[in-house]
Amino acid sequence: MKKKFFFKIFLLTSTVLFINNNANAQTVELTAAYGYQFGSKSEYNWNDYVKFDESDQYSFTIGVDMFEGVMTEVTYTHQSTSIIQRDNGKTETLMNLNADWIMIGGSKYLTKDKLRPFIGGGLGMAIFNPNNEIRRIGKVATKLYLAFSAKAGVNYMFTEQLGINVQGNLMIPIQWGGVYIGTGGLGVSGSSNILIGGFSGGLVYRLK
């Protein structure tokens, strides 16, 4: 667990240093946010499903104004959730799950006014770390997956430096390899993609 934590810190620190070395005199934008993820559900029989449960989430984004109105960004998002199964009318929690998303992408501001709507997206990885065992399977290992993200929202700037952020986001892990339900029973295998949508709000700080 400690090695995984230090790996995340090392990766984020390296990315921040890379951005800092390439930012020169350009504007750097920091956004810290807290929000809610709706989760996602995959049905496999009539009224039976495996569900990536809804949860809260927090995120931190570092952006550099590389082009006119375009921010190049690195975003770290964390959520603590659960995988829930409904089978033959019985619902149970299969595992608790820490999900970490590290995305590199960008945002495009549509105006330069105090009210600044934007759209954006990113490419990176999702780190799914189960923190308990499934009784019928045993311990499930931490897995890394390619992931995409998309977002849209608005920043309202009180001053040139300080503002608030409200946005909706969509997280898409590719072939997340979660809990698979088939005719052979319960197992850990590849599965179809899932879409995890949510929203958040936070503070924005811009510095030059």
C-alpha cells in the first residue's frame, strides 16, 4: 500500500515539475474541487446487475495556459466506492474500491469574461485498488487501465487570480476488468466499458 501511495506522489510530482519547466512566464491555473460521482451499472440478467456504486470524489488540477484560451492540464481524482451485485433478488457488496484517476489533457475557455464556460478532456490511467477480499474469489489485485475523460463547466472569476469552478465530468476506463458475471458464475475478468458521470465544485487560483 505504501509503495502504491509513493508511486502516485512521485508521478504527480514529476508531472508538476515537467509543467513548471515548460510554463516559462505563462499563466498557471490551480483548481481544487469536491463533488459526486453517479457510478455505473452493468446488467447481465433480467433485473440482475453489477454496480460501480455512487460516491463522493475530490480532485486537483494543474493547468498551464499554453495557447490562447487553451489550458494544458494534469488532473488527479480520487473516489472511494464499492462494487455491488444484485443476483436472484439478493443484493450484496462484493468489494470496497479505491479508484484513482490521473489524466493529462486540456480545456478550452469559450470566453475571456469573468464568467468563463469551458469544455475539455484527457487521456491517462485509472488505478483500481480493492481493499478487501471477495469471499467467493479471494483477494483481488490492484489493476491499472487506460482511461479517457471529458468535462464541461464554468469558472467565475472574482478577481484575475481567484474564482470558483463548477463542472460536470465523465470518466471512462477502457476494459476495466472488473467483476464479470457469466454462465460459469462469478469471476474476475475483462468486461465491457463503463461510463462514470458526476459533478463537482471548487476553487480556482491563477498565477503568473
